[in-house]
Amino acid sequence: MCQTLGVSAHSEEILMSEVVTVADFLRVSAASDPERVALIDAVTGEELTYAELDERVTATAQIMLDRGLVPARIGDRVAMLLGNSIDFVVTYFAVVRAGLVAVPLNPGYTVGELAGILTECDAQILLVSADTVELGIAAAPSGCAVIFCDEVLPSKESLRGLLKESLRSLVKRNSSKTAMPRIESDDLALLLFTSGSDGVPKGVMLSHENLVSNIQALASLRNPPIVSAEDTVLAVLPLFHVYGLNTVLTLAIAAGAGVVLLDRFDAEQSLEVIAREHVTTVAGAPAMYLMWSRVSSVKDAMRPTRMLTSGGAPLPAEVFTRFEELTGMRIYEGYGMTETSPVITSTVVDGKAVAGSVGSAIPGTEIKIMADFGDEAETGDPGEIWVKGPGVFSGYWPNHSDGPDAQGWFGTGDIGYLDDDRSLHLVDRRRELIIVNGFNVFPREVEIVLESIDGVSEAAVLGRPDPETGEAVSALVVLAAGSALTAEEISVMAQESLARFKCPTDIRIVRSLPRSATGKIAKGRLREVYDLGVESPDVPSNT
Ligand code: AMP
């Protein structure tokens, strides 16, 4: 399906063009202003213009197709274990241009977590960099070829034997004439694994249309524009997450803006980059704004900046206010989820950044609030947020399971209410999700790991408010009879199986967990037990 974009000099050109795939945005921007700098690696200083990026993307796509990877409605999967780098951007757009499916992975995951996902999605290729090559080789199942992206091969002999050539050197010598396949808007473009409530990661299936429609809706907002061709955008949010990938990177490429890539967030370093590169548009998460607000140079560093956005987790009113006092700028807040490509609402829609509201539904997307008994809630009354629109996914990998209902509505699991202006206010999350620095952790996944430790009988995991990360993971653990494990020992063992953000930062050993009348762990009472602490485990016994 052809869709059109909003206004402004550059967007006009996209408005007139057909955009079917995510990679079409890059083609249009490269045709519009080929010499414009598209990417700047903030650490190495490497730069690529739009023309160079577009060319490198096509060459990389040709190499993938010449290797035998098959484009299709659900094309072959290409997993990416890469930080925020030029190689990430080139390979992502190459995968989608070649009609294949990108599976970006969190380099913070453990070997076991990565191996599980790679097997589940049957990835044919795993792309790695110097930073992730050892992790990738350890995690890749047989049948999944590990391909090294950086120009300079690793110095270790053992690795050199496995990785004979880098993707970059193949691209330099590429003379392929392979034509790009025809891609339909509902072909699968992206598979993103998020934590599942049963402890097993679930693959969110996003089509080109899902991703393209979300970009077009955001690009049509003009009051103020989130990003335009004149802007320089900071891309420090991880590109393996839908927020960094679609809402920061692809939106900026669609607008023909410059993108400054930074792989790790450090408050002072990122402010230096913002000042040096004259960053005008900053997309962040609440924890980043909190940390920036503690650095005295924030006002000076952000002098060139005109647009601040936040999403992924609640932005505390104190941080919003403090930031405005410090910089004179208000932070626009958005709400969304991986399953919705991701943006559902934004305060940019009404052009009013106010603390406590996540704004109105973006154009083309509808929301409704459902009360407990299947009726829509009255204005001001909280209920579960349901969403319908072109950004909503088709379901989870591989069979499109648990997607939207027959009318296209999808229940988010979040609780909120609409005010008189149809602006959304988030109240709570119905499901037990814990959000650490914007990353989702389902308690069950952590509980399974804790319960697999020798000497642990059972475990219950809960989220606790944390001033730095929004929420932190805490655990209550019951030891097996005769076990003398300490909380520290359990913590060390958990780190072997869980990415750092999922590891409990506080483990309390208790005699028993609270149970409901039917014997289930009474999740609602965990907080109470947790607050009693290690020394007072006087809770109903499960025996
Ligand atoms: P993810 O799929 O990782 O993007 O996580 C989506 C979840 O993050 C949503 O279901 C919400 O619970 C939460 N979330 C996203 N944006 C916000 C926000 N602005 N404020 C509060 N929670 C948010």
C-alpha cells in the first residue's frame, strides 16, 4: 500500500513518492539530498553521506541475496548482534531492502538467552562486530553462520580461523548486479523479541506497513516537527529496541536528517557529543533526562537543541519540571510498545508538552479505554488501554498468535484514562511487567532462573521503585532444606543466565512465600512480605 508523508521542504518530496518499505525512506532521502551527511559515528568520527549510505546498503543487500538468503512474505532471518554503529544502520536497511527479516538482538544478553532466540527464529545469519564476536560465536546454533562486520578482523587466531572476511571488505569489492526483490507492504520486516509473561521471550512480528505507517504518522506532526531535514538527531537509545530503531533512526532517515550514533549512554560524554555535533533533536528515556539534569553543563551543551522527547517508561513530573528549569525546554512524551511499532500517543499530537500526560493518539491510530465488564470507560475513569491502527502487529512469532482481535483491537495490558481533551494519562500496568531503564522484565523469567539454582526451593520476583532506573528487580527466595546459600551467591549465579538489567539488585531470603487460598503465590502480597525484610519472614507457610 502506498502511503504519504507530511509537509516541510524535504517531506514534500517523500509526500509525492511511493513508500512501501522501510528502506524506501532511505532511497527517497538519498535522491533528495545525496551529499547531506546521514550518519556520524560519535566515537570514531566516521561519516557517511546519504548517497554513500544508500549505495552501501544496496551492495550489502546484494551480498546477502548472492549468498542465497531468500526474500519472501516471511523471508530468511538475519540476526544482528551489533551496538549503535554505522554497521548496524547499513545492515538493517540492507536486510529490509533485500526482503529479509531483521532480528536485532541485545548485546547485553547472555549466551543462553541469545542461543534460545536464535534457535527459536531459525536465524540463517548472525552479524557481529569486534565487541560482540565472541558472544555471537558462543551463542550461534549450528546452521547459523556468524558474519563479522568490522573492517579489521579480530586479532585472536581462534577467531580469525572462523571469520575469514569482513562484510565491509566484501562490500568494498562488490560487483554484483543482483536486482532488489519486489516487496509487499505486509511482508515481514522485523522480528523483535520481548520478554514474555511465562518467562519465554516472544517474537513480535512487524511488517513494512506497520513500521512505515508509524513513521508517516509521526512525520505528519508539525507542531513542532519531531525531526526535519535540517535537524541533527542523537541516536543513543539502543537500536536493537523498537523505540531507537523506528522512532529515532528510521524517522530521522525518512526526514533526511543527520544521525549521530553513540553506542553507550554516559551523561557527560553524551552532552559533549550534543554540543560538539550541534544536536538539535534528542530522543531519550526518563533515566537519561534524570542523569543529564545532574550535570551542570546541561544548559550550555543543549544550546543548539530544539526538541526533546521521552518514552518507554513513565517520565516523573519532577524530572520534567527540573529539566524545564535547567534548559527552558519542555520534554514531549510518547507512549507505545513493541507490538505497536511503537508509538500510540504523543504530546506532540496536540503540540502541548505537559507533565503527567502522554498525549493523544497519533493520526490513523485509535485508542479506547475498557472498563472491567467489557464496556468502554467514561471520560476520566481508568481501564485497560486498547489500540487499533496500521502500526499494530499481526501477532507473535511464528504463527501470528495473540495478535489483535477480529476488529483489529489489541489490549495493551496498560491501565490509563482519557481526559476531556482525549489526552491519555497512564495509571498502571495490569500485567506484572517490571520496566528497568525502559527495558521489560517479566518476573517469571527471573523466577525460573532463580528456581533452577541448586539450593533454592522457590522464588518470587517483584519490581520496586528506583530513583535511577525507574524500577528495579527484587526477589524473595526460599532456600531448600539444608541449603546455606547466601543472597550474594544467588546473585552471582543468576548473572550467568540473565542479562544485567534482569538480574535482581536485591535478593531477600525468606522462610516462605505468601499464598492465596488456592495455593498460588499471592503476588499482591509480595510487597508487604518484601518490606518485612529478611529478619522477619513471619508469613503464612505453604506447608
Ligand atoms: P516495550 O514493548 O519494551 O516498548 O514496552 C512497552 C511498555 O512500556 C508499555 O506497555 C508500557 O507499559 C511502558 N511504557 C511505554 N511508554 C511509556 C510511558 N511514556 N510512560 C509509562 N510507561 C510507558
